[in-house]
Amino acid sequence: MTAVGIEAMNVFAGTAYLDVRKLAEHRNLDTTRFQNLLMVEKTVALPYEDPVTFGVNAAKPIIDALSDEERGRIEMVITCTESAFDFGKSMSTYFHHYLRLSRNCRLFELKNACYSGVAGLQMAISFILSQVSPGAKVLVIATDISRFIMEEGGESLTQDWSFAEPSGGAGAVAMLVSETPHVFQVDVGANGYYGYEVMDACRPAPDSEAGNADLSLLSYLDCCENAFLEYQKRVDGADYAKSFNYLAFHTPFGGMIKGAHRNLMRTLAKAPSEHIEEDFKRRVTPGLKYCQRVGNIMGATTMLSVASTIDNGDFAQAQRIGCFSYGSGCCSEFFSGIVTREGQERLQRFRIHDQLDRRHELSMEEYDNLLIGSRVVRFGTRNATLDMSFIPQAVSTHRKETLFLTRIKEYHREYQWLS
């Protein structure tokens, strides 16, 4: 059978971040409840950053490392997002243009809440396995941002949503999928998927979010258990406690993952509490490190956790990672793959940790001004010129050749490379 998986992978988490503990204090949130979030920082999108800039900046180092022949074999670009700014035109067209890819390429966009990134990955895997174009590659870009222009009013859909602000982030994960899975080789056919209709979280307007936090948690836990049980039916001998060296989860916030892991260890492994805590630290914590610093980036979060696991785990020997993705609404999937020392070394070349360290820390005053200033790039903005002098400290943190949004002219977004 053809080997398939992620050939190259990179994360871009913007140029500015917020200390979420300071935000919680600024918003007068219950600090006891806040501690259960297990969050440290969150990336905040500046007005001149959008899903396109995040996605291009994540993908560019991958593309730059390819030869002209390899770049020409990218035959599909899949955008995975719930942060699109056009009901018709796909953001993949912007990615295709600014990454200078071949015109013999399929360009399209997927939306399925936080499941979209894994949906795009699985679609790319299926295309490679079909062998309709041997040697082809697929570029999958999962990119999402939270502007936090929240819907007001109502009852159940806004009850506890203030706690989404400290965990909602911004960022992108780019993946090159091919027959040479240097970074992450998927276990072909090892997939358990589970979904049904539920109104746990939604974007009722393009720039707003609403949800029922309790219902979302219950749906997540239900899907996590049942997606794995389906995986177990398809993979002979699969054991949640023993089959995976590491576990990577879609991470709305760390506390939810701790609860989901605890539930599965109790239900499926009948494990005692002290063993569950040790197992969480050993198998799950490596995948939380980047999520705790970037926040929930919706469709990109599961693969952010995978990247975090690969960067921060021990891969002296080949290790299997079990992965769980959940998207509100809902659809979920449990799948797995193998990572070797080579895969870790290839990912570490992109120095994701250093990029996170370079971000500018926003003050609360800067952040509050940002919430007002971001309205200029709301969904449907027809014309606008972005002020690059707004929070210039953030722009100065960028690496060589970083893309920023400069102008919107008759709805068309124009970008500029800064170096």
C-alpha cells in the first residue's frame, strides 16, 4: 500500500499575544474557574493580520524549501477555516497566488467548525491514496482567527461565553501531504468518525460567536468516546491506554482535554486517579504546550496539538500518536499515525517555539484599542487602508518576508511582504 501522510508541516501564530491571566483579571473573571482553563497565552490577530496572512506565513517556509519540480507537483490547495471573509471566493486562491504555485491546481475551501483541518487532511490523504496522479502533493492550510466581536442578548447561547475570550486565539497550520510522509505517516484505514446535529456553538454572523459551554463540553466528551470506540472496531487490538505513545486532541482549552482524557481512562481502561494524572502528564502534556500559548485556533487546533507533540515529545524511537478532532455542530474523528526521529528533526527546523517567543506582548490598553480597531476589517468590508503603524512593536518581531494585509479595495484584499 502507498505510504501517505505529512511530508512537511509548519505553524504560524502571529506577531502579538496576550497574557490570559492578566486578561482574566482585567475582565474580573472568577480566577478559580479560570485556573481550570489551563491557559497561559493567546495569539491576538492585529487589524493587518487575517486568515490569509496567517496561512501564507505558515506555508511559505515549506514552499521555499521545495525545488521547482516539487513545487510543481502541488496539485491541490485546501483551505480549512470558519473565518472566511467571502461567501463565494475561496481563500485558497490568495494562498495559491502569494505562494506562486502552478496554475494546474485545484483550489477550494472547507468549513466544518473546528473539524475542518482534519477534514482537509483526510481529503488530501484520500487523493494521494487514490493514485489518480502518482507523485502529486496537496497543500492543506488550516487557518482561523477570533476577533471577539461577540453577539449580545439571548439566554442559553451567551450564558458563560465570557470564558471563551481568554482561550480564543489566532493562527494557522500548513501541511504538505504526499507519498513521502517524513513528518507524520498516517495509519491508513485507522479512522473512527462520529457525528450528529447539536447546537453547542456557532457563528450566527460572520464576525460573531455564540454557544452553550455546558452542551459543548458534553458533546465533546460524547464524541471523543464514541469516535475512539469506532476506531477500535476498525483497528484490531486497539487499546486507548496502551496503543498510543502520545495523544493529541483538539484543544478549546487545556482543562477540557484533561477532562476528556480522564473520562476515557476511567471508562475504557478502568484506571485509578493517580495513574490517570501521571498518564496525562506523560502522553498528553507535550501536545498542550503550543495550544496553551496560542489558544483555540478552531480548524487548526488539532494539528497544532500534533505539531506540539512532535516538537516536545521523545522520538528517539518511532512513536504512535492517537489524534482526536472535534468540530461543533458536530463531527469528530479519531485517527493515528507514526512519527520518527527524522520527523521531529524536520519539524524542529521551523523553530516554532522561537516564533512564539518573538511575539509582542500586548498591554490591556493596547488590547482594548485593538478590539475597536479590528472593526475596520469586519466581514463585508468594501474599502479600507490598514494602519501599519498601529502597535509597531508587533510588526518589528516578524521574521524575513512576512505577509501583512495593507488594503481592501472593492472587497479585494491586497497584501504586502515586509522584510
